[in-house]
Amino acid sequence: MTEHNAAPLPEISLGDFQQLIREMYGEKDAARGVDGTFMWLIEEIGELAAALREGSHADKMEEFADVLAWLTTIANVEGIDLTRAVREKYGAGCPGCGQTICRCSDAEKP
């Protein structure tokens, strides 16, 4: 089946993704723990860096997905609801200036 004939993939929310990762890998992730999981995240960040330098668009997409998956795994191991964390930190605007479009100085980390 070619890409043109494939059915579109359903949308997935951050919460749905976190639950999917929990269901797929939760037991393995809990056994590995935060330290081991964090090392996998760092490895994937390295692979993303390489893809950003010289990879194809498909390579970049794959590595972004991997980094997000490993970050989500750490959140699951730590019992962090990512939807809530994102909403509380960024839901009302930039955490630095409070604006919907950041007005922080370029020297500041928003």
C-alpha cells in the first residue's frame, strides 16, 4: 500500500499519547527506572541532533517522535500528568511575561 492509499492516522492528544506509552511500555519502564530511562532519552536527543544536522525530513520526524516518547516515559515513571503540567505552565501564556505571544527579552529564558 502506498502512502497515497493509506488511511489517515487518527489525531492523538498528549494525554492519549501518554496513556498509549504507559500501556505499551509501562512495566518495562518501571523496571528500568528513571536513571536508565533518562539515559535512553539522552541517546535519542543525540540522534535528533544528528538528524537535524544531516537527516531527511523523515529522519527528523522519527527522532522527534522518539524524544517525545522517552520524555513521556520518564513522566510516566515519575507519575507526572503531562497534559496537566503543560496546561499549568503554559496554558495562561508565557511563564515569563504572561503574554500569549512572548514579550520576554531575548536574553531571558521564557
